Amino acid sequence: GAGVSQTPSNKVTEKGKYVELRCDPISGHTALYWYRQSLGQGPEFLIYFQGTGAADDSGLPNDRFFAVRPEGSVSTLKIQRTERGDSAVYLCASSPYSGTGLHEQYFGPGTRLTVT
Amino acid sequence: DQQVKQNSPSLSVQEGRISILNCDYTNSMFDYFLWYKKYPAEGPTFLISISSIKDKNEDGRFTVFLNKSAKHLSLHIVPSQPGDSAVYFCAARGAGSYQLTFGKGTKLSVIP
């Protein structure tokens, strides 16, 4: 079946602009995650959705970052007033619901965001 | 403060030999550990996981060992193949949490 897809694959924007990054999870997966990977680092957690609600947004770096998942499937990560430090690969992952949380997360290919 | 550490940025191994990738963690609340493999321009791909109630998990050529007292885990790949060349990330999950904490990765090169 289809894996996690993310669009666009690359996004170049100017400092101060607004961007939206989209994630389509694996069909039937109720849990969705956003991570950010900077050069030379491992992915860093941003936010976790269970269904439509953000169950854990403790990783969002500041209030310029916001994410939604209105119908419990597709999610959009929104970044306002972008800064050069926001340049990174933004990864989305999904997993089936598991009450124990003991289930691997399946990652998409990521969106490479470059802020000039 | 890095809670998951992969102290070797890179590792080179001859084809057919064993590859051993190491990972240390500091948070005693971690109860689930995973290894991911990443090729350039792709997202991380899940390899193998282990729960803190076990000390070993095996899947084909891949075995993960967990030493809770030392807060150390390792991934063994036997035999190593050129297609195993990639960046390997160790990740951990805290009890009651769903977020993963990743190490910085180790780049494995398997030489034919």
C-alpha cells in the first residue's frame, strides 16, 4: 500500500514569509507526528496528533509554528514569519493507534525547507 | 542535553563481516527503543525495535541488544551487505509518551 507522502518535496521561501507543509499519512493510521531534522542531527519531535486533536505539542519551538489535522487524516504544518533558522527537513510519520504506544512510526520522505 | 547518544559518526565494515552500531541513553524513563535506517533524500525506515522488558530481539540479519543497567543498546548486522550502507538512527520513547527521541546517527559504509 501507499506510504506516508509529503508535499512539496522542496520549498524555498524568503525570510518573513508564511509556508504550509502537507502530510498524507498511511490510510487507517490514527496517530500522526511531525519532526524536524537539521543538518547533522537526528529528527526532533515537534507535535503528535491522535485523531483530530494535538495530543502533544511540546516540541513546537515557538508560536510561529502551528499544525492542524481537521479530519483526522491529512495534516498541515504552518510556519509564520519564517526565519533562516527554520531551514531543515520536516518529516511526517504515522502509526496505527496502540494503547501502549509500542508501535513503530512510518516516516515520509520529508519536505526540505530553505529560508533565504 | 542529548538524551540519546550515538558517539560514532561513521563506521566502515567489509562486506560479509559484522557491523556493530552503538547507542547510549541517559533517561531511565525510556522503555521502548528503535533503530531506523536512512538513505539520502528519503525518510527514515524502521528496522527493528526492543521493549525494555527484553534484552535481545532478532529479525533476520539484524539483532538489537539492550543493557538497561548500562543504559546501552547496540545493533548487530550479520553478514553486512553493501546495500546496508546508510545512516542508522537510534531512537527511544519515554513511558507514557508517544514522541521519539533520536540520536545524531551513525553513517555505515559496507565495502565490497
